[in-house]
Amino acid sequence: MPCTRLLFDGGTLVIDGVVPPDLPPQCEWDPRVEKFRAPAVLRRAIVQYFERRDIGIEDASSSAQDVELKLRTSYKPHPYQREAFDAWAKAGKCGTVVLPTGAGKTFVALAAIESVGRSTLVVAPTIDLMSQWYSLLVDSFGIEVGILGGGYHEICDITVTTYDSAYIYAGDYGNRFDLIVFDEVHHLPSPKFQQIPMMSTAWCRLGLTATYERQDGAHEILDFLLGPVVYKRTIKDLKGEYLSDYEIVRIRTTLTDEEAERYETAAKHYFGFLKSAGIKPFASGWAEFVKMSAY
């Protein structure tokens, strides 16, 4: 029997084989390859479109793997963290959770990663936050975690990366993960970073932030890229019982030319040593660095 397959091709989806008579409106003819093509972000919508019409199609667009995960932490989530996870799961495991700083958004993500049990990519805005996620995932699941960014290019079933690196390799690894977690998701609506979820086949998507709305209104596109806000609590909702009241004050400073030069020199020496010694400065790698630098 002729087969219709949904394939991944460099950040897009391609209808291969027999073309069904009823195609989703998002599929457009590409004369270069003589196939119908659509953005990878539409994988779930396209598969469900065919299912509703009893049109047989093989979804071969994802190379994600099943991952056996068991949280090793004895931490018991607060009621609002459990509510946030339940709301996300009820929404089809797509959408954004908005919680104030210090409320433990990462524990919602850990529950999501364990629940999906498939290859997962965690995207953070900075190398420092990427490093924190690496340590958290290694400690929480006791598994090998890949790193994409900061001089590392190691892809595992659970991988952490930065927004910049995820953008650069979106076409290469867009079908490698079935769950993608965006930390500080308010960064995502920029024209550049939108391409990360746009070129991803991830069936499940989770955004985390304390500040969802943007002054430019660009956050509205997150509904399409990840799903809607599924749960939201403010400082006012949680202070007293779970959070102390606090105020965020940013104090900015600049380096003099001399200070900047000294910093760059020290950073090159530091990262050069790490690379030559094969040390990752996260989790147990930090202890190894301290031990070796003492000699």
C-alpha cells in the first residue's frame, strides 16, 4: 500500500510519498524538491489534522528517543508547583508557566522532563544559567547530560544549551528532541530566537518566566510557538507563606579599558586550561578543577 510520510528537512517538514487529497492549509508546494513543505513547529497540528480525517500517515519527522528518568531528589513540590505542572499537562504538555523569581520554576521543569520521558533540550539565555541547568539535571536524574554552547558540542538525550547556540544549530538538531524547555522565555520572541521553536519538531514545549509580557507586545507570538500561558502566580500570591517580599534592583557598571583587557586575558587562560584538561566547570567538574589547580 502506498505510504505517506512526514519527514524533517533542515528546520521544516516535508510530505514524502503519496500526497493525500486533503492537505493542511499550512503546507505549501516547494518546486525545488517537488514536495509540500511546512514549518517544523506545525508537526503536532499536521499529524492531528490527518488523524481527524482518518488519513494514514507515518510521522518519521522526529529522531527523539525514549529516556528512562527517575528523579533522585526527595524534594516535595509546593502546591502551586504541582498545580503548575498539572495545568501544563492538561494543556497537552504545551504552554508557559509564569512564576516569580525564587518560586522554583525549575522544579516544574524537572517534573515535565520526567513525565514526558523523551529526549529533551533545555534552552537558557546565558552560559551561567546553562551551567546551572547542567548541574541541576545531572544531580536530579543521575544521567549524562549534553552541552551545546560555551565551547562544548555534546548532544545527549538530555541536553542544555543557550539561546544563541540553539539558534545556530536549529536546522541540525530541530528534530532531535520531543520536549523543549525555554528558561526565561520572554527572550524567545525576538526575530532571531523565534526560529528555535519554529524549526523544532518537539511535540511538547514548556516556557518558564517571571516576566511574560513584553513592552513591544512580541510575547503574543508565544501562543503559536509554545502554547498559551497555562499557569500564573505573582509575588503577591505567594509572599508570606512561600516567598519573602522583595524588590529587584539592578546595579549596572562598566569596566575600564584596562580592567576589560585584564578580564579577557584571565578568561582566556581559565577557559584554555579547562579545555586542555577536559574539565567541565559544572557539577563535579568544579571540584576537579579546584583539585587540579592546586598543584
